[in-house]
Amino acid sequence: MITAAMTILILVSSVLFQDDFNDGSAQEWFTVGPSTFQVEEGRYHFSGGGAVNDATSYRGDTGELMSTPDYSMCSDIEIDVGIFGGMMVRYSEDGLYNIMVVLSEPHQALNLYRWHWSTIELLQSYPFPVQTGTTYIVKMQCSGDTFAGRAWLPEETEPEGWFVSVDDTLSREGAAALFAVGVFKDQTDVFLSCFFDNVSVETPEPWALTQNTWAAIKRIGSY
């Protein structure tokens, strides 16, 4: 006889879209900022800069938007030149604010931010070694009012728990976005170079099976 304790629950994620850029094109991605966005040797490269120190490229599984407000986004990220490389979920150009998870080279951390067009607020930070020229895998999830992220090296096993998380509310549904921030030169120009690859957006993981005790450190108000 099979009892409830013996029952095994098998959960399979459904892929909403994937892009490994091996076709040499990023034509389904929309871009924001004065930087150059191009595919080089099978990776999506944000480079250049200008008066604005950040670059964003976004898409959904239905054009500019995601067909669902809840999903998990994963990407390989390598910061070449800059301070941040990461992603946003439920991204909207004209939304009140966006939630992002980034690898921070200055902080040596995985940081979770609320970004308004005029301000940026650090919600949680998890110590994580970040080196330029090294590829990391970053995953961010939005499900209900909860946003979370984790990161690991390609040769490592994906962590079971989330490193950073926050309960919050966005004003609208939106797109899955890749994001990078460059460094200022001579206080007038910006230069950034960041690579993205193997982007996958899937249905979210169930929080009940993955939400362990948060190992994050909360630091409010520090950029």
C-alpha cells in the first residue's frame, strides 16, 4: 500500500524561452541605452558606453512581455569591464521601479536591488567572490510577491537555496532583462563590457521545496 509519506512528487519546469546566441543573432531582444549590443562568438556582448552608465536588453516569450508574471530566469554572465552584471524580472521601461539581482565586483557580493529611475536601493546582499573575466551562472525568480536570486560557478552544482530574497510588489508585469553597469572614465565617459550566454526562462520553482533559511545579509541604502 502506498502511503502519503511514500508519495514522491515529481515537478518538471516548463521552458518559456531559451537563447544560446549560437545563431549569431539577438534580434528578438530589445535594447535600452547608448551601448553596443551584438552577438560575438556565440555570446551576447554589451559594450561601449556614453553619458549613461548602464545597459539593458530585454525580451519576453510573447515579444516584449512575458506571458506570465511568475518565472525563473537563468544566464551565464561574465563581467569584462564594469561593476555590475545581472538581470531583472518583470522589467518595464516605464514602470515605477524594477527589481534586479547582480554580481557586484566592488562589493564582492550577489546583490538584490530595487531600482527606480532616480534612485537605487540595496535590499539584500550575500557575500560572493566576483572576478572580471570569469563566467558565473546567475538565477533570479519572481513568483507571487517574492523575488530571489542565487549564483554559482559553471563547474559547481547549483545551490538548493536562494542566497537573497525579498517580498515586494511591482506595479505591472514585464519582461526578462539582462543588465550591466560600466565604470566612469575621467568623470565624463563610461566604459562597460559584459557577456551573457545560455539564457533560459522557465516556470518558477516551488518555494516550499527550495526556500531554505536565508543566508543573506540585509544592508539597506548602500550602492
